[in-house]
Amino acid sequence: MDTTVHLPGLTLKNPIIPASGTFGYGLEFARYGDLRRLGAICVKGLSLKPREGNPMPRIAETPCGMLNSIGLQNVGVDVFLQKKLPFLPPEVPIIANLYAQSPEEFAELAGILGAKERIAALEVNVSCPNVRLGGVQFGQDPEALHTVTRAVVAAAQGKPVIVKLSPNVTDITAMARAAEAAGATMLSLINTLTGMAVDIRTRAPRLATGTGGLSGPAIKPVALRMVHAVCRAVSIPVIGMGGIVSAEDVLEFILVGASAVQVGTASFMRPDRVFSLVDEVQALAEDLGISAWEEFRGTLKETPR
Amino acid sequence: MNTIQLTIQAVTPGPDPSIVDLALAPAPWKPKPGQFVMLRPANFGQELTWGRPFSIYRCDEAGLRVVFQVIGRGTERLAALRPGDAVTVWGPLGRGFQTKPETPTLFLAGGIGLAAFGLFAEEPFRLPHAQLLFGHRLPLTAYPIYHEMAQRIPCEAMRQTSSADIEAFSEELSRRIKALGPEGLVLCCGPTPMLRAVARLCLEHGVPGQVSLENRMGCGVGVCLGCVATTASGERVQTCVHGPVFDVRALTWD
Ligand SMILES: Cc1cc2nc3c(=O)[nH]c(=O)nc-3n(C[C@H](O)[C@H](O)[C@H](O)COP(=O)(O)OP(=O)(O)OC[C@H]3O[C@@H](n4cnc5c(N)ncnc54)[C@H](O)[C@@H]3O)c2cc1C
Ligand SMILES: Cc1cc2nc3c(=O)[nH]c(=O)nc-3n(C[C@H](O)[C@H](O)[C@H](O)COP(=O)(O)O)c2cc1C
Ligand code: FES
């Protein structure tokens, strides 16, 4: 089958994209597979200035998943553009994941990254639970989300803008609509779910920040429910993620309406996982008699049978 | 590529069943002493997320060997493996020890940290002027690899079962490091309090030293940022790629 995915302003060879924060700047994985075979690469969240992140410990393994409170440690946009981006193979679209603390900063970052030819799209992280400013996260308030989205879209130099939604809200479809109304080209979801792990012997939390973001297979049912709901609430394309580890998982997200997927924590289970998924997804789709994604995407029947 | 599937050849619990010698099929790698591998056996299923990092004790035509202590759910599942079981392995990872053949070198091992020095018993890594001092809590018989290594490297062991023993061991560490002097080199792998003590002594006496950190690891390849150590200049670097072995002067020790 032809596995190509056509998104507004962005064409992917296949629907597999490594998720932000789980694939470094891409280069780290060059020894584990051929980067050019991926649908796209979404790099670690970038900020205007380098960030050192939260105190240690900042990862904890939990059943079927993990918690992280990295706090967006990153090299900063300048180092990324000088020392990382030029070394990524030109055949693979690069999605820059943006993190900032105000709409103005988001716009500045979007302007810098949007102007770079090698950046195929911008993904706006309004949902990192590990960094907060003034109490509310942008991703938890439709108005704030609208403001940030507008600012990024206006500054993005015509590049597609993907707004990455937080699951830590009462109604994710309200957020999805707010982002769509503000001009988002696409949506991606879900970011991590806020969670906690504690140690009864030391009576201390397992993460220095107390809480962190849950990812991995444990969150897949929640992610699937949210992707399904958002796909029905908006008319822009949706990139689904949350707990994907197998080809079956990928097709489940496409069945409920996702156009493409991102794969995060699975890369920690083995570093070549995204590469093997590319082949496995194609083989499984062909097994199911699918010849183009349009035949399958969003065709979930509404009652069990 | 660098992620491979290896089958288990043998799982050998020692006289103390909490220390396990794991022999896997040969890996096509030429690792250096101090480098490590991530292991994720099929029996982790989806329940356990991360692979587990282990020093490469041996890696040759006979196979890849790691020696580990059972301390939690991952190591319990590794200990339950049987010959023929599949393990996903990625490596060799990290930066190992930096040594020179002519330098008098002191290996300081604490507990299962001993396994990190295994490759120094093999060619081409044997050092003519090396000695090993091993601090341990379990009886020495619990560490069959100690006896294996002692055939190739001059080894001494000191057991710690009381606070007086611990005191005696730290005095011995201090005496040895001082005696070695600035022309020598100290390499240390063991529990964090030992690494700290050894680093302080090396800095105090101006003796070059390298320590191998055992930070918790999520990915082993530098991307989860869960394993970072703080450098002397205040930068946070991934232990799995910039380490696990660091020069004692490169890190902060407060
Ligand atoms: C580079 C490197 C090389 C290593 N080499 C060896 C080796 O050769 N042999 C060996 O036996 N072990 C080695 N270790 C340690 C080994 O990786 C851990 O003991 C193992 O991952 C524990 O897994 P588990 O699932 O059994 O324990 P878990 O269930 O994950 O943890 C059990 C308990 O130990 C604590 N814990 C687990 N890992 C760490 C850690 N890294 N630091 C502090 N506390 C921790 C947990 O908080 C928990 O209380 C090495 C570690 C590193 C980073
Ligand atoms: C260690 C770690 C770091 C992450 N860093 C980022 C980040 O910088 N920006 C971002 O938008 N999402 C980040 N995420 C969230 C993932 O991109 C993804 O949304 C989430 O992990 C759910 O997918 P998964 O279950 O496949 O991992 C991070 C996740 C993990 C586990
Ligand atoms: S273990 Fe993931 S960055 Fe080191």
C-alpha cells in the first residue's frame, strides 16, 4: 500500500513520528536506525534560552509506564539551529516542538523556527505539566490557548502549526475547538497525564517535584478516548499519541480518526522501536486489506459487534 | 544495528542467590572497560518500561556476560530467565575508563560495582601496574567473579559488616589513595557514598580519579534526560552518554 499521509503543508512517507522529548534531537538515534525512513521527527521541546530542567530524581517507572518531571531541559533554540539541525538528513521532515512562558516568547520562537527552511512544522507545547507560570497552564484555559495559538500562527511564516493538547482538562474538545478557531493547522494529543508515585519506606515522593507526567501503555485507553472525541469535534487533522507500542496501537488511533501518530515512551523500551514500527504498520495494514489510509481513518463503528 | 536480540546461554546464581551471573549469546561488539549495556528481556512485557543498565563484565566469542545483584522487579525477572529466552540488548553504551598502561592504577570496587572492572582482566585491557581493592558486605564467596578476576589482577578484599569495618575500609581507601600520589590513577565503581568518599580523597590528595555513576536510567541513549549529573560548571549532562565514568574533577560533589 501507499503509506503516505497528506497533511496541510506537510507530507509524511508514513504515519510514524517519534514524539517530542523521547527522541532527543534525532541524531542520538542515527546509530539505531535510518532516520530517513520516519514519517517525520519531532524534536525535544525548544525554548529561546537553554534550560536546565527540574531537580533529580525526575523519572520513575510505574506499571506499564513512567512518570517524568524533566522540566524541559534543552539546549535552547540557537544551539539547536547551529549544532543539531544541519546534521539531520534532509529527506525527513523536522517538526520543532516549542516551549515558552508567554505568548510574546512563543511568537518570537515561532518566528525564529518558522523562518528556517529545514523546519517543516511547528508543534506548540502548551501542555507541559512540569513547568508552570502564574498558576494556569496555557493548555488548561481555552482563552489563553486561543491567545497563544494566534500568536504562534501569526509568527510562523506560513509553516503548519500543530497545537499539542494537554489531557489534564475537564473537556479536551473545548480546548481543541479553541485552537482550531485560533487558526491551528493541526492538533496533536495527548501530552502526559499528571500523576504521582510515592515511597512508603522513605515516605517521600519518587520525583523531586512531587508530581510528574505519566506516559506509556498505561495511558493508551485515555488517549484513544480523547483522540476519538477530538476528531469528532474539529475538522482539522489530528495526530494521535499516548502509549503506542505496537502496530495494532497505531491502527487503533487511525481507526478513531487520527491522521498520523507519535510514538514516545516506546523508544525507551528499545531504541529501534520507531524504525521497526514503520514496517510493521505497513504489513498489518496490508494484512487488513487497507490500500490507502482514507479507507480506514475514522471508520470506527459506533456500536460493538 | 546497535539493538540486538540475544538468547540466554546460562543464568547462574552464586552461592548467595542474590548475585547472578548472566551469560548471553555473543554480541558483535568491542566494548571498553566501564561501558555498559541495556537489557530488556521479553518477560518485562509491557509492565516494566525501561531496560536495565549493567556493566559489561565480559564480551568475546564465548558470549556477553553481565553480573548483577537482585534488588527489585527488573533484576528479579532477569534472574528468572532460562536458557533460550530472548533479551533485547543495546550497547555498548557510554564512555568507559581512560587508562594508560604505564600508570600505576588502583581499582576500587564496592559490592557488585566489581563487575565494571571485569574487562581489565582481559586483553587488550590488562594493565601491568594495576591493583584492585574490593569492599563487600556479603561474604567473599558470594562473588565468584572476584576469584576469577584475582587470577589476572592483584586483588585484595575487605568485608564490611559493622560500622567499625566501614571505618576501617574508609581509612584504607584514604591510605591507598594518598600512597598512590599524583602520578597514579584511581578508578572507582560502587555505591554512591563510596564514590563520594573516593572523589573527595582524590581531590584532596591531588590524585587523578575516575568514578562510574550508577544513576537510574530510562533510555540509555541520552534522550530521556532522567539520568543527568551536575558538572563542576553547573551543567546537567546525561550520565548514559557523557558517563557513566567521569573524572572526579568534572562533577560537583556537594
Ligand atoms: C552504568 C550502570 C551500570 C550498572 N552495572 C551494574 C552491574 O554490573 N551489576 C548490577 O547488579 N547492577 C548494575 N547497575 C545497577 C542496576 O542497573 C540496577 O540495580 C537495576 O537497574 C535495578 O533494577 P530493578 O528493576 O531490579 O530495581 P527497581 O525495582 O528499579 O529498584 C529497586 C530499588 O532500587 C532503587 N534503585 C534502582 N535503580 C537505582 C539506581 N540506579 N540508583 C539508585 N537507586 C536505584 C529503586 O529506587 C528501588 O528502591 C548499573 C547501573 C548503571 C547505571
Ligand atoms: C521523558 C519525556 C519527555 C518529554 N518531553 C516533552 C517535550 O519536551 N515536549 C512535549 O511536547 N512533550 C514531551 N513529552 C510528552 C510526549 O511527547 C508524549 O506526548 C507523551 O509521552 C505520551 O506519549 P507516549 O505514551 O507514547 O510516551 C515527553 C515525554 C517523556 C516521557
Ligand atoms: S538514561 Fe535516558 S538520558 Fe540517560
